[in-house]
Amino acid sequence: MITNATAMRPEVDVMGNLPFWFAFLLLGFFAFAYAYAKGYEGGHGVLEGVRFGVLAALIVNGFGIIWFHVQFLITGSLAGAMVIHTVVALSIYGAIYRPLQAASALRTAV
């Protein structure tokens, strides 16, 4: 019988990997706080979007992707590929984001 336990690392391995995860979790906390505090600076839209995408990727990686590696039986290379994919994808998403015309007009009017 296959159970969820077969997909997870043994507890002793998870406990050994916790400091690694805590370090990335801390990075995610700082990235989240920075993104919240920094906000939109009024610069070039694409660069602002890429910056926000990288910050969002650090948050996602710090809170989630690294945890997958700590908890589940995935290799370091797969976890690394997931981290790189997240940074690239969210940077692209941030770069191509455009606010709705109505939202832009509302911000100008206020």
C-alpha cells in the first residue's frame, strides 16, 4: 500500500534541513516587508514590474519552494530548478503587467 509517508522525507532528515528552510523563510519575510514598504516608485513600468516580480519570487521561494525540498523527497537540483523558474516567471509576469485603463483614470482623478 502506498501512503503519503512514502513521498515525504524521514523525520530525522526534515529536522536536519530545518535550519536551511529557516534561512530562506527569513529571506522571504524580509522580501515581503521590503515589497510592502517600497511599493511603486513611479519609475519605468517594466523595471518596476521586474523588481516586484523578483521580490514576489523571493517570497514564494522563501515560504514555499524551499519547504518542498525540506519536507518532500525531491532533489536539490529539482528544488533549484523550481526556484529559478519562479524568479524568471514572476519577473516576466511583473514586466508585462498593465493596469486597467479605468484603474489608471481613477488614480489620476484622486
